[in-house]
Amino acid sequence: MTNLNKRLIDVTVGELLDLIEERVNTKVVVDTTKESKRYVYGLAGIAEIFNCSKTTANRIKQSGKIDGAVRQIGNLIVVDADLAIALAGRIEKNKYTKKKKL
């Protein structure tokens, strides 16, 4: 590292280039750990999430299994895809793990 208190008139070309290179090559750290939510729209979006037909997607929506992930304003349906998958999985898991009373 070059002495920053040196007069500019006393700096050599090599030292000047080193100083410029140090300043230009600063690293920028971007935080990529923040997850963004993935949204899908309409029955087609629900069908895409669950890999099913639009008719089946409508049944899933009407069943109430994914109500926590669905926001509907008029005809616009917005679904948080990750939350919908989690809700559907949790309900299906509970459905099959219930013990029958004898």
C-alpha cells in the first residue's frame, strides 16, 4: 500500500496506477440469502404449482386447503406458491396420519 500522505508531485506513475487500481477493484457484496416470494396468478398458476388441470386447480382452491396462500380481488387470483405447497402438504400429511378410534 502506498503512503497516502505523500505529495502528488512526488508519486511515481506506478504508485499512481496502484492507487487507482486499489480504488477501482473494491468488491461489492450482495446479500443473496434474502428469499423473494414467488407468486402465481389465476387458476392456471395453481395448476402450474400442483401440475394438474385447471379443473383440479379450481377444486383445490374451492376445498379451502390453500386459503392462507390465496388472495382474490374480484377476478384476480394471486397465490403465494411456496406457502400453497406447504399448506397443501401439511393438510395431506395430517389427513393420512390420523389414527382411527376403535
